[in-house]
Amino acid sequence: MANGENEEFKDEEALPAEDDAHPEAQATDLQVDDQIEQLKAERDDMRDRFMRALADAENIRKRGERDRREAEQYGGSKLARDLLPVYDSLKRALDSVSEEQLANDKGFIEGIELTMRELLKVFKKHGIEIIEPQVGDKFDPQIHQAMFEAAVPGTQSGDIVEVMSEGFLLHDRLLRPANVGVSSTPRQQ
């Protein structure tokens, strides 16, 4: 048996270790592992770039949709601003009509009223809303423009004391603030 054991031992020594068996195969395995790692890194980089491009495309789509909605809603704001003096002129004309003129020129005055109603229909159709502050309302700098301040007895600071012209909103955007006079009377304590 001693001889048999020695022969077995000799056979194990005679066999080359697996790592030493094929140095070319070991180098090829390392190259393949390196290539796999490079391909994984390239894949991850491409996936990241693809996801970023997808996110950019989605953001562009959303921005385009928002811009389209805004253009649809607010694209006519310049035209709307240009029509406001027409409203002002018609309103002044109607406000200045006396009873005598109404009796003498009834047809003419009715024509001006019809024109005003038609203009208001067009305003409503396109989302133009009139801001009509009243005397005694609180001044709101978001929709009012103070033309003057005056100490008016019986009012508090910030109360509207005179309305010179209406303001206008286009949907939720201010086209023109209402021009008002504001009380500067200090609050009494």
C-alpha cells in the first residue's frame, strides 16, 4: 500500500494545476470578462441616455401642449387690448346721453346700445371679463390701479372712493387694471 499511496501522490503532483494548465485560456477568460464588463458599462450608459432622451421628449411634449393651450387662451390678448378703447368710447357715449337726446335720437342711441351689447358678447365668447369695482370696495393692487389718493371723511384707508374706468381680465390674466381713486384717511382707533 505504501507504494500505491506514493503512486497516487505522484500522480497528483504530475497533474498540472487547473490555473497553470492553459495560460492562453486564462488570458482569454480575462479578456472575455473585461469585454463583458465593458459591454455592461456600455449597456448601462446607453440605457441611461435612452431614459434621459425619453424624459426630454416627454417634457418637450408637455411644454408644447402647455404652449398650445396658452396660445389658444391668450393669443388674442393684443387684439383684446386694442378693443378696450372701443368699449370705453361706447360706454362714455352711452353715459353722456341726456333724456332730451334719448327722446330726439332714440334710433341712434339704440344703435349704440346694440353695438355695446354685441361687443360684450364677443368679450364673453373670448373669455374677456370686466372688472367693475364699486365705491367702498377695498383696493386690490392685483386688479386695481390707484390714480390718486385722497383723505375722504367717512372712509378708511384703502377704500375705493372713485372709479374712473373698468378693468379687464382675459381668462385669469389681467389685460388692464381698473383705474380708481383710493382713500388715504388714516384708520381711527
